[in-house]
Amino acid sequence: MPPLFASAIQLEISAVFLAQFVLFGLFISLLKPLLFDPLLRVFEEREKRTLGAKEEARRMDAKAGELLVRYEGEQAKLRREASVERDRLRAETTKLESKIMAEARAETASIIESGKARIAAEIAQLRQDLQAEKPAMAAQIAGRILDREVAR
């Protein structure tokens, strides 16, 4: 004999299940165009925009990488050019400094030589003057020593 409770419960569950199934179908058919379709379109649009934004970010990142490489290349080029210019200016400055120093040495040597020549001329003139006055000075010295006047 089949249990009595089992068939009653099964029939009650079937009626409740059928009622819930019908209500569920009704709610789905009402909510689908009002809620689910717009919500799915919003999700789809968000996904498209997210993918588009990611792709745009990748493109911008690649472009930024290219710009960075180009910037670093230009910077290296400018450094090389500046180094060449700096070396050229240093060489030019060294040449100019050497020229100025050579001119200063030559001028100094010229001044020293003219000074030596002038001093030598003055010494020769003084010796000549002393040679000319030697007899007079000798007579004067002898006169003082002898305490009388001596002829020259």
C-alpha cells in the first residue's frame, strides 16, 4: 500500500510548483523588456566602452613610448652636439690663451731687453762720466789726505 502522505504532498507540491512556474514566467515576460533588456544593454555598452578605453589606453601608451624614445634620442643628439661644441670652444680658448701668453712673454721679454739695454747704456755713460772725473776726484782725495791742494 502506498503511503498516504506521499501522494498528497506530491500533489500539493505540483500545484504550488505549477503556480510558481506560471508566476515566474509572467514576471520574466513583464520584467524582460522593462528591466533585463535595458540592463543588458547598459552592461554591453559599458563593456564596449571599457574595451574601447583599454584599447585607447594601449594606443596612448604605445605613442607615449614612441615619444619617449624619440625624446631620449633627441636628448642624446643634443648632448653629443653640446659636447662637440664644448670641445671646440675649449680648443679655441686654449689656442687663444696660448697666443695671449706668447704675446705677453714676447712683450715682457722685449721690455726686459729694452730695460737691460737702457741700464747697460746708463752704466756705460756713468763709467764714462766717472772716467772723465777720475783725475779730478783723485786730486780731491789726495788733497784731503795731504791736507793741501794737489794739481791734476
